[in-house]
Amino acid sequence: MEPKGRTVGFLDKMKKGLDVAKDKADDLAEQHGDKIKSGIDKAADVAGKKLKGKSGQVDKVADKAKGFVDDLAKPEANDAKTASASDDPASDADAPAADQH
């Protein structure tokens, strides 16, 4: 059985790595959001032509994807969400319980 200290250390490293990846995605969406959304539109056009009769569904998915890009491109909104989540005591539920002897 692996000691808890190693597991927590591993999870901390993973969280830091995911935070870095999220920051990079935010930066890319902010810098290149228009190009990304244009690509989404082009892909939706191709999919709509291939999936005749389903273009309404394809358009809905494309709109949601473009909304996601817009959300990523707003770092101040993302920072506020992250800060409020870390202030939430319920988010500490994943933290290991202290040993009581």
C-alpha cells in the first residue's frame, strides 16, 4: 500500500500541471479566439453538409463550442470562479483528514 504522503504529493503536482494547462488554454483563446471560432464554423459547415437534416443540431453544438472559447478568453471571469471555488470550505472535502490518535 502506498503511503498517503506520496499520493497527496502526486495530486498536488497534477493540480499544478492542470492549472498551467488551463492558463495556456485561456491565453490561446484570448489571443486567437476569432481564428478558433472561424475553424468551428468551418467544421460545422462541413458536418452540416454531411449530416443532412441534422444541421440544426450541428449549429447548436458549434454555438456552444464558440461560447466555451469566449469563456476561456475572459481571464478575469475565470479567475473569479477559481477564487470563489478555493474559498469554498466544501472544496476542502478532498483534503485528507487529520490523524486523530
